Amino acid sequence: MSPGSRRELLVSVHPQYRKAGRREKSLILNGFCAATGYHRKYAIHLLSQPPEPKPRRRQGRSPRYGPQVLRVLSKVWEAAGYPWSVRLKALLPVWLPWARQRLQISPELEQQLLAMSPRTMDRRLQSLKRRLGRRLYGRTKPGSLLKHHIPLQTSSWAEARPGFTEIDLVSHSGNAASGEFLHSLNVTDLATTWVETRAVLGKGQSGIIQALTEISQALPFALRGLDSDNGSEFINQHLVRFCQQREIQFTRSRPYKKDDNAHIEQKNWTHVRKLLGWDRYDSPHALEALNDLYRNELRLMMNLYQPTVKLESKVRVGSRLQRHYSPAQTPLDRLLTHTEIDLQQGQQLRQLRETLDPFELSKAIERKLQRIYRLANSTLSPKTADSEAA
């Protein structure tokens, strides 16, 4: 018998029990105990006093944010590439001037959006979220050439100054590692989280040097340090000479320790793999299309409009490690806090952000991605559910 049924029986039996004589009380008590399963002494206690009033069910709090707030939030979230809620809250002030023109936002609605906490954003967007469950695996093998000339990076970079970076390659080989295919060369600055990416065909040393030269010219600060893994595309005389000629500090991580390059591994996902997946790209047309995206719209979206978080400290409490992060900021905002950058270039980037519509930028990125997807080598790419159904 359910608790509700026991209570109903108690309410109905109690008046009879109070009015009955000694023998009738005993009969009522026997039937009440048999029906409810209560101990006889407990049943006597319940029937000897008035039943307690039924507890009122606590009513939940009515939603504070209505469907209009969720509509605007979901539109910005989608256009920004589905960022984490902490980053989403940080990018709202930058995106709202453009959202007002597109989504007809009232001042009251804007105040509600800015007041919403990251946890609330997570709850309200839960039904719309799409999470990828695949892990990122690299295809670069550790090399042995010149390792004794390139020191291991066993301490932290001087993160207070822009220019100290981590680099890595992301392969676009699809299901086959044979032959020549494209790679994305990723470079991220540790102080500002600024990221530059270029596509290269194969892992030839000259191609890597050419891409690094272009990236160093595109960075809004001087390149002061490179930290790579132990792949042969980085551990070679060409890159050592490149760094020596430009007075760039060159270090490498410990073999088979991906955590040594945690910053660039995370950017490999957000800036490359999340957009391009695991398809194979191996044509000159795909190389040109990828670099067109990397040099233009994608770098502006990621560095001017997408906030990132940085780890400030780690504290061990018992068996747990508590991590404390700084407030989310865009790479441009972090860059503007440093005095070592070119002030004129920084001002130009700020003016560009004030005049460039991020919603239009998002649409341009999507158009270019659709063109890039059509250039994939479908024969050697992983089969999707749609292609298998066809």
C-alpha cells in the first residue's frame, strides 16, 4: 500500500475508532494493521490522535527567463559556434550591438540576457545542445634528429609577455595514413590565447617553414618562442635554423606526454577538428580553400569575437585538484592589455571589431565550410550515418 493510500485509510478509520468501544476498537485495529503493515503500537499511536494535516506540496519557482530570451540566446549561441556557457556569457556584450539590429531586442530583454548566469544558460540550452563524442588522435610520429640540440620544456613559458607559443599539426588523412594529404598547422600564444592556423600539403620541412613565416607575419606581436612535440616535421635542421636566424626560443615537449602541449591540443579541437571533422583532404583546391578560411574569416571570428578562459592556479584539497580560472576574455581584449604590442595595430583591430558584423562573419564561415566539405576525398573519409543510409 502506498503512503497516500495509508493516509486515506487513516483519515477514514479514525472517526470510527474514536467512537467505538473496547471490543470494536480491537477489531478496527486488527484490520488497520493488516491493511497498512504497521506495528500494533504505532497504529494505536496514529489512531489515538487527530490525523496531521496533509503537507502542502512545495510549488516550484516560475521561470524568470521567457521564450523570447531563450530565442535570442540560442541565435547568438548558434552563430558563435556553440561556445561553453562561461564563454557565451562573456561574448554577449560584444555581440549584442549586432543582435539588436537583427533580432529586435528591447532594453528589458537585453538586461535579462546580461543578467543570466552561465549555469542558467546551460539549463535553458540543454535541449538544444549537440555534443560530439569522438576523441582527437594525431598521426605524427616522434622523430630522433637533433633532439639533443633542442631542449625539453620543463617549466612554464613567460606567459606575461605575448609571443611564446605552442605549435602542432592536425592531420586530415581520413581513414588512410598513406599518401600525401593536408595538415593544419596550429599556433597559439599562451599570454593572449591568440591563434593562427595555416594548411600545408604533407609534412615537408619547407612547407612548414613557409607556413610559420606567414603566421609570424600575421601575428600582432613578435614571435619569441616555439614549443612543439617531437614529430620529425618540427625536429629538423630547417626549423632550428629558422628559429636561430630570428632569435626565437625553440623547445620541445617530453615524448608521449600530450599534457605538455595542453594549450595547443585544446585549440586543435576548437579551431580545426570541430569544424572539419575527420574527413580526408588531399587536393590543391582543398589546400587553397582551407587557407582562404584560415587567413580571413576564421581568424577574425576566433580572435576578435570568441572569449576564452585561462587557468590562474591549481590548489590540491585532499585528493581533489581545484582549478581557478580568470574571467573569460577575447584574445583581442587580452592583447590590448599588453604594452609591448603595436598600439596602432591594436587600435585597427579594435575598430575592425566595432564595424564587422559577427553574424555575417558566421554565415561567411559556414558558406566556406560547405564548399570545403565538397572537396573532401569521400572514398577515404569516414562513413557517416547519412552516407551509409544512402
